Amino acid sequence: MKKIIIAQPLQDFIEQQVSVLVRNENILFYVKSGKEAIDLHRKEKGDLIIIEPDFRDLTCEQFCSVIRGDENLKGVSILIICSDKPSDVDRCQKCGANDFIQSLTPAAFLRKAAQFLSISERTSYKVIVKVSKTENNRITHVFCTSQNISSSGILLETDGVLKKGDIITCSFFLPNSVRISAAGEIVRIAKKEDGSRSYGVRFIDVPLSVESKIELFIQKWKERKKRYR
């Protein structure tokens, strides 16, 4: 369970378009001012604060300065939703926030938020995954078995060798012949006693249509397992 403090103007977008943030037993607080956000974070110890460049009382520079300058407050992650104006981007890069989003879409938001929170529903699901990567201008393929999957990533197991930081493409089929193809980055590696390796993959720039198919699959898969318990 995570505590997320959010600027009030973003409430409709959060609740209507990225409801997975609400469903995962997170506690969401909506605030109308920078002072309210700071006071709430001081009391609740938030895990993530999501703001716009300016509250009605504080700019993002002033807000981040207060948070980062206080030993009891500075450990929180700050995500800013801004326009694509160069001046806004420059402010977000310099103010002390962890990251920012220029084009606010559900897919972009979930990708960024997933860097700070474990918000994606995931389920155990074994399927053969074809992993492709380009190295030295040559495309190579490795076949893996999935261990679990979420809309933000997948856990793979294989005897093949991949490296942390590798950019790959994962291709596999969900039930009913739904084909998924998604780019990803190897972000975690664990070696097992039998010599095989598991690789944590974070999806990159996944189209909303693909993300929606994965989320729908997870929801139906969990409902099915509940019926047969």
C-alpha cells in the first residue's frame, strides 16, 4: 500500500483514466495548495507526490525547495505534469523533481508512476516468449518462458544470456490468439541453481491498445482462477 499526494486538478484524469492507481489499495490524497501538500506529507509520509508546475500558492521551484530542504520530507518522489513548452520543461528539469510528463496520456502516466510505485496488477502466466534484440547491426532471438506479466513489464526465464540494460522486443500470445509485441528493457537479473536465469523486463513506450489488452487479460484470468478455487 502506497500513499500518493496529488494536485486537485488531476483528480478526474486519475480516477477516470488510470483507475489501476486506485484499485491497487493505494491511498490517494488530493490537495488544493502547495502548503496543504507539504503539511499532508509531513503527517502521512507520502511515497509519491504528483503536481503541476504551479500551485495557487507555490511554484514547483518553491515547493521542491521546501521538500528537498527538510530531512524529514525529502525522501519522497515528486512527479510533475507539465506542458511541452520549453520553459516548463526547463523548470521541471531544474526544480528538484524526480521526473516529469509532457504529454499526459494514461500509458505515459502509468509508465512514469511505475518507476516509483508497484502499481501494476500482475498475474502468473506461463507462455513462450520470443525475445529479439539488435546487437552489432544483427538481430538475434532468444526463446523464454514467462513467469508473470503486468501492463508495465514481464518476468522471463531462459537458459539464454541477456544483459542488464539490453533493449529487447517481446512477442507472445495471450489466450484467444491475442498477439502482443512490446519493446522492453532488462532491468533485473537473477541466476538460479539450475543455471537458468530470470530477467525482469520493463516495457517501454507500450501503446495504450496493447496495455489495455494485457490489463483485460489479467482481470479475466484472475476472475477465472477465483471461480475454480
